[in-house]
Amino acid sequence: MDEVRRPGRPRDAATDQAILEAARDVLLRDGYAGLSMEKVAAAAGVGKPTLYRRWSAKAALVGDVVWHSFHAAVPAIHPPGPQAAGDATQRLTAWFRAYATSAGDPRHAAMILALTAAAAESPHDAESLYRHHTRPQYEAVVGCLRAGVASGEFRADADLEAVADALIGSVLYQLLTRTGDAAARRAERLLDVLLAGLRPVTCDPPGHAPRD
């Protein structure tokens, strides 16, 4: 997450990357409980003051590790244009498949669970992590759904926030219950159910006889 920039020399991007990679390695090896700022500084070959100038707390560092690692594997979801009928479904499907598949990767699963642990450890950190990491993804999903409503692809009376909750929350549930190996298959089924419920109900015109 973005830290408040202190006065002084500009940050070195190479140092930032080295710290993030070191923190990722420590996190995957020792878990969230075993990660410390001292371990990360030593693994990155930097002093603790250098680390603390960039991230004031462990939760903030873990948040950025997850953001860079997980989102590098999952393309951002961008709302389609209002006239692009059918495009919202395609974009949503592509994003959700990548999201579920990436979450099924043991490395990404470990980092997402670490982010959950960081949020559970402190209410203050939980709010900051949500604001910088979870909320942008959630708002992007809702934005794509709204574009689908605007184009007539989805029902105007659909509870889009509930759909976004179901999509994002279902994958997190699989991680917490250790069923991440089935994430991709279950994601496909859930997405089919939700998209079917989002589509407008079409009625046959009067006098139209249904096909046998």
C-alpha cells in the first residue's frame, strides 16, 4: 500500500523490489506469524531504518507483497463501454477465472491468507488493507457489472454489490477452508449461476407457441 512519503532522498525502485521479493520469500517460508521486519531486512540486505522508511508496520509490507505478487497474475478488470453488449460477461468471466486459478496456486494462497491474518491482527490495519487492496478490486467488479446493466446485458434490479461479494468471497472461503484445489471448477459453476440470474428475463410475445 502507498505509504506517506517522508522528506528526503527519492526512494530507490530497485531497493523497493528487493525488499518485496525478500518479504515474499520469508512469508512463503515462515508464514505470517514467522515474518518479522528484522528477517526481511536481513534477507533483502538492507538496514531496518531503510525498511521502516518504506513500510511502517508488518501489515503494510505484507499488503504490498500480496498486491504485487497476486495482481501480477490476475489482470485488472476494466468496465466495458456502455454500448458493448456482451462485453461485461466476457470481461467478468476472464477476470474471475484468472482470480480463482491464481488463488488456487499454493504460493498465492499463502499470501492471501497472510493478508487475512494481518487484517485480523489489528482493526486499524484491517481498515487500511481494505482501503488499499480489497476495495479497489471490489469496486472494479461492481463497475463492470454496472456497465453490463447500462448495456442491457444484466437486469437493472440486480443487487450488484451482493454479486461482487459472492464472487470475491467465494474464493476466499475456499482458501480458508483449504479447498483451493477445487477453486477453478467451483468458480466456473458459481459464475454460471450468478450470470444466469443477472440476465434479463425474456418473455415470448403474445400468441407465440413454445417449441416442443
